[in-house]
Amino acid sequence: MLAVAVPAVLVPASTANAAARPGAVDKATVASFGRAADAVLTGRTAALLDARKTPRIATQPDRKVRLSAGVAKAEKAGVSTLEARKKRLAALGEAYTGADTRVTVDGTRSLGGRAVVQITETTTLTYKKIRGDEPGTTGFKARHEVRFAARAGGTWELTGITSKDAGPVAINAPTVRKAVATAGPTPSAPRASTSWPARSAPKRTTSGYNYAAMAAYTEKYWRSYNPAYRKFNDAGGDCTNFLSQALKAGGWKPETGSAADYRKWWYSSSNQSDSWVGVNEWSWYALNSKRVTSLSNVYQMDVGDVMQMDFDGDGSKDHSMMTTYRSRNGVPYLTYHSTNTYRKSVASIIASYPTAVYYAYRT
């Protein structure tokens, strides 16, 4: 069963009733675009599954749309990287038994025999019970731009698909950023180890903060947005803005002052401190204010704790996320915006970014 919702389509008026003309885009063509994207993304997800089984197989692109030779080659190579990622996950004690990937077409622009389609992918994966205390599922919503080119006979080729989100790649994304040589140690926080198992680091319950409230807020708004706050998806990413909201929900009190002063942390109806939205600035504030301490290993994190990543190892942190679940066996699961993701295990993130630099904070 294919679930492709097609809203109002932005196409030239002259093409509205001219589906037979090469390069014309009508609602039926847009639906074909959605099916093509759905098939590609479902194929990526299936590569991660234990025994390669999935409860829903996407409808293959119909005769109206096919993959270009370049995309077909790239997807074949990408599936190989995902299968390698699956092996890394298995070594870390994680697997998925089922999945569901669905695509919504958000908008289409066409001109001169080419079409650019904005889509939203919603994927849910079911955790295999290996340790026995994994959560039921993990999920994410991701935005993609998919490009098509008209061919003779009224057909189209899918010529490219690009992620539109900041933050860590989705678990079924076949490519990751390559690490580069670091220019030197970061001054704001010590690096956290990713080795398993980690020594015990029990969390104090006398801090005055409500960690359950932090997690509940994060899991409530992971794929929607609290209308009381601005979004920053198109201004560098929403991850730290979302983290700050959750911390405030759990009892962090604002400290007002200059927006540029990293020793301050606040949000108002018209502005916010740099530390509220900036990854590095948040780290500087959190450590300077003594509201956090650094953990030596990412597996020591508990509910309400924070992990940050430096994708490229260049000394500048790139992403913030909160721990919203911890298994009895000591595996933290993280929920965040950019890409909007629910209960993704630390193991899954490490398997996707084995050469990244990680920072873990006890709140």
C-alpha cells in the first residue's frame, strides 16, 4: 500500500490539462513522482532490516518514471553502505525487525522539461529485542528535494535526491560526511568515549530539575513544533533551540542579558540569546553556569542528559540532542530536531558516524 498525499501542485497553468505533452506535469504525474521517491526511500530502509524483511514494500515506479543510470548506480552503492552500517549496528547489539516508510509530496515546480519536487519522508523502525529492554520503535521525519527530467514518450527520469535537513543523517541515508583532520582540541568540553560498556555513572536526583518533564516535552514535540517558539530549520537548524525548550520545561531558569554573551541564556517573543540556539554557544553557557558536567562516555548518559557531535572533527560542534530513554542495560536513546528523530540509540548514531567527535553532558 502506498501512502502519497498530493497537495496543491505548483505547475505552469499551461500544463494543467496537457499531460500528453512531453514535460507536462499534472496531478497524475506528481503522484508518479511520489511513488518513485517512495520506492527509493523504502529500498534504503529495507537494507537495514534483519533478514531484509519489511511489512510494506513500496510500489515500484510505474512506467511513467524510472531512475536515471547515475541514480540507479548511486542507490546500489548506497544500499551497500547501509548493509555495512547494519553490520556495525549488529556488533553494537542493535537490529531492526520491521519498518514502514511513507512519502508525502509537499510541492512541485516544473519548467522546461524539468521538475523539482519537495517531499517529506516519515519512517518508523521496530527494534529487535536483543537485550530485551529496547523501546518499541524509533522514527524520524526527513525532508528531501527530488529532481526529475522529462524524456521522450511522456516519461520521466529521477535524476537526483538531496536531503534538506541539517543534523545527523537519517539512519537510512546512505551517505555521511567524511571526517577531516582536526585543527586542534575544542576548548569548551572534553571529548566523550564511545566504547561499550562504560563504567557506571548514576544520576543524582537532587538537582532540582525534572528530567522526566524534559523527556516528555522532547517526545511530545519531536515531529511537531510548539507554536509558542520560533523554528530555526532554515537558519542553521532547530536542534539546540529544541533542546533549550526541553531544558526550560524541566526547570532551567533564564538568565537575561546581551544576546551575544554566552554567559546568558534566554528566549523572548522577539529575540533569544545565542546560547539558546547555537550549538557551541550552548556548550559554553552550560559549562560556565555549572548547570552541566561532562561525562567521559556517551553510554553514561541518562534521561535529560545531552549529547553533542562534531561531524567533521574540526573543533566546532554541529548538533545537539537529548536523551529521552535509557534501557536497563545502559543504552541511551536520543530524540531531537534536524532531522526530526524519536528514540534513536547512541549505537545507531555511532554506526552512522564512527569518526565523529562526541560530547556528553550530565544535566
